[in-house]
Amino acid sequence: MSEITDDRQQVIITLPDGSERSYPSGITGLEIAASIGKKLAQAALAIAIDGKPRDLATPLTGNASVSIITFDSAEGREIFWHSSSHLMAHAIEELFDGAKFGAGPAIEQGFYYDIACEHRFNEDDLRAIEAKMLEISKRDLAITREEMPREQAIEYFANERKDPYKVEILEDTLKEVPTVSVYHQGGFADLCSGPHLPSTGKVKAVLLTNISSSYWRGDSSRETMQRIYGITFPSDKLLKEHVARLEEARKRDHRKLGAELGLFMLTPEVGSGLPIWLPNGAIIRNELETFLKAEQRKRGYVPVYTPHIGNIELYKRSGHYPYYSDSQFPPLTYKDETGREEQYLLKPMNCPHHHLIYSQTLRSYRDLPIRLTEFGTVYRHEQSGELNGLVRARGFTQDDSHIYCRPDQLVDEICNAIDLTRFVFNTLGFDDVETRLSLHDPENQSKYGGTAKVWEQAEMDVKEAADRMGIKYFIGIGEASFYGPKIDFIVRDAIGRKWQLGTVQVDYVMPERFDLSYIGSDGQKHRPVVIHRAPFGSMERFIGVLIEHTAGNFPLWLAPVQAVVLPIAEDVHDYAREVYAKLHEAGIRAELDLRSEKIGKKIREAEVSKIPAMLVIGRNEQEKGEVSLRRHRKGDEGSFGVDELIAKLCEERDRRS
């Protein structure tokens, strides 16, 4: 299509492919999309102007780089789902008199809205709300933005909308903001910064998934609200695909598989969020720990152990107690026999203990780097509604390491930590990994320890290491820890879900707080830099994700039971015992099934138990000194001599394939 021209002043628009087009000043995102193509205009949800998402109706009055945002992008889905939360609130308002609305953000898979309503929502209500949302969608109401002074907005929401939650946000969270924006669709309006869809008609398919309780503003002392979750799509086809993925996710749920395979248990008799590892799960965990410990040993790490509790003053010194006090268990107050009182915390982090280990002796520049490592159990008081089996627990073990190095060694050590994390993910079959450089928010420096200069240096170091390792990364402003920037590894599992697992963090702050030092070549004291590093992250979370990624079909080296010997009849039991004994001697985790069941049933049960290798033995195999190998999900692989098969299984186990 030819460029749009008229008598108005022209603006130069740079498109994502680098090409430039001239348009009349005041042109909107929708008009630009239409000038490129009809299909793009139909798919357009919003526009990015110099990288910042804006409403599609935003006029462009100056030269800019522009891209059209569609549902295919993460930005597009976030806008689509946030607009859908408004659509759901609109539907609820039409169906339930007196409903008031708290917060309604987009989340990774859909959206939710917190609602204050005397009516207690149920499954039938969800279906009615879905129908009303689709009805409002068919009205194709324009979604328009209105900017107004904050005081006017307070008046509007207090007297016209009569929504006290929006008034509170305006009077508290936005008290320093002179102008705010309100989005209207038909008779519904909501306080929001946007951007939003151009009209309700973009939403073609709706699924409301569940109802839970929440506290207003996450404060347990405030009123309880009802949180409704949902997801929407621009077509029924996309919704059907999503439902199919949900069904597959249900089959892979690590809590379901954990119970079926005897991996772990959770019981209120021990406490919410405190998993107990059963024998099969303990084998998997031990294999993972052994694997990483051996690799760390090769790379110069030395193990340490630290206690499960510590004096509260230690965590005040590190900053963990004031920064994370809301997510920690209450302090334990202890009086000794002399009446002296002390307070202890269940350990929220391993790092303060490691810093004390480093500082217990004088270090030379020649000693560095020092790499301390521990599988250390920590405790966090997660809200009960957020607990989720292994992936969100209150007690969990981190594969924590802290590297103490000189500034001139720092980038090399970050690179080595990145390399180890990649090695772990590749070995475990996580091939689709995104990397986020989690940086601090310079607009909110009070959230972080250290000076702006320290943060600038730390973020330069992290970027240099990531670039040297050839990592493709995206930036997460405000995602840093309070003590330093980090490299977060986000894996995509077998059904496309994303999980944040390993991390590498750079820390200039803790060495100051703990007065860590080493004697340099000049004979003077210098500060080391600390790298916090955990390829697995939390062992519980990692194994929970691994269960869902593999659907419980673990590779041979991780499988709790690696092989099962299945004799067809009683007259080959003695030979089956000999085979079993040889497997056991070779270090292969095996079982022997001598039950008088038909071989078909034994095989089916071994398949259900997800045992990688089934060794079927009949008279034929006994006479030849062989076994027939059947593989889980693959079927028959032929006959092998016993020693040959054991060598084959041992090679596969040791290769960790």
C-alpha cells in the first residue's frame, strides 16, 4: 500500500523491520496497521511507541519507532487479559448489584479480579458471568481512555461509581500523582493506567477457571474478598487448544503423580507446605544431589553445613529480616538457665551463615576465589493460598553456593556459574531456556542496599558476563534482589509452561555488611565480591517441575526403580533370582516380581509405575542365558545376554541420557 499523504505536517514512523514511512501528524496506531495490511489491522490490539505500549487510538504527533501489538506477543496477551478483567468486572456489575472491585491484573495465564460482594460466587455463577461477558463482547463497546485530575477522580469514584476501593487507591497509592486515567466501556468504568483493547468485541472466547479468597491489598488484617480467575482468547480455536493443555497439565500434576509414584507426601500432622520425601522421591533427590555435588567438586567447590536456625541479629545484619520479615516465621524467643533471653529465626537464607564461614579466618588474594556450597534447608511463611505441593512450599532445600572472589575475577566466575547452570539444565532435558537480567529500579532506590554507583558496577558485570557467554536475554527492571542484580533462568516445560528455576546473583552489598575482606598483593585489606548461585534453585521446586516436565517418566539414571525382572512362570523363578542378584550387584535399582500373575498384567503394572526397563524371562530366555528387554513406552527391544544387558543399562545410567 502506498504511503498516506495529506496537507497536514508529516511524521516519520520507523517500523520493526527498520523501514521508514511518512504519515500525517495525528495518525493513530489502527490507521498505521491498516496502511500495512487488512489482516494486521484486524489483529491489532495496541501500539508500541518507542517501546512503550499505548492504546491503538493514540495519535502520533512526532517521529517515532512503532510496532503493532497483537495477541501473538507477550505484551499483546497481557493487554488482552487485563482488558478481559475489566470485561469480567463489567459483567459482574450487571449481574450482581452492589459488587465492588479491588485489583484486576493480567497474570501469566489469564487474569483475576478481587471482588467485594455479599453474594458468594459458585460454579454456576461462573458460567453466568462467562455468558454475560460474551454478551457484552458482542455489543462491541468502544473502550475509551479519559484522563482527569486525581481529585476529580476521587469525586467520580466516591459519588458516581461509589467504589471505595478505587477511592483508597487514589488517596493512598496514587496520592503523589496529579493526573490519572479512567477507562470506559458502555456504562462501566475502571481506574487504570492502560493500555487496553480498542473494544470489547475483540474477546471471542471466555473460560472462568476458579474462585478463591483473598485479602484486600494482600493484608490479612483487611477485609476478605473473592478472587475470580479466568482466561480469554480472540478465537474459540485458541480456547480449545488451551483447554487441551490444561487437561494435559492435570495429568502431569506433580501432586497427583507424586502420590501415585510414592515420591512425597504432605500432611497437616506435620504442617502445611512441609513436604516429606518418601523412599522413591528420596532416591530422585539423592541422585540429583550426587550429580551436582560431583560436578561442583570438579569445578572447585567445597561443601559446608549450617544449622536450621540462627540468631535473629544475624539476619538483621544481613538485611533479610527487615526486607523479608513478612514472609518469615515468627521469631523463637528462648531463655537459658540464667534467664538471658535470645531470639532465633528459622533460617530464611543460607548466605549469612556462609559469610561468617568466610570471615572466620584471614584470607589472601591468592586464596580467592573461594566457592562454598551447601544443600541447605530454609523456611518461608508462604500464605496458605499460595502453597502448591513442591513448587511452592514453606520448607525447602536450596543448592546454595557462594563464591567469594576479587573484582578482577568476578566476570570469569559469573561465566563459570552460567556454564554450570546450562550444564545442569541440558542434562535434565530442559532445552528451552529463557534468561532474564533482573536489574534494580533506579526510581525506587530505597528498596535496595548499597549505593547507586555499586549497582551500576554490578549490573555492568552481569551484562558483560551474559554477553560473553552468548546468552540471549531480556531485561527485568525491578526484579533484582535487594542486594544485587541477578541472572534468572526460566525454563519452558514439555507443554509450554514457564518456570523460573536457577539463578546467578552478584552482590557488592553483603561484603560491606559483614565486613568481609582479603589481603591484596599490596598488603592492604580489600573487599571481595560475592556471587550467589543455585542451578536447581529449590530442590523441591525443581523436582516438582521435573515431574511435570517428564510426566513422571524419569530417565533411567533418575528412576527410583530402574528395572524390574518379570518371570513368566514359576519354573524360571530361580533364574530370575540370579538375574536380579546380578542387577543388584551392578548397582542397578531393581525389583523382582514373583507373583503368580499373568505376564501381561505384570507388564501393564510396570508401565503404570513408569519403570524404564522390564526384563521378561521365560524358558527360552533361561535356556539361552538371556533376558527379553521391554522398555517403558517403547515396547520390545529384543533379547540380550544378561551381562550384555547389564552393561547396556549401566552405560545408559552413567551417561545420564
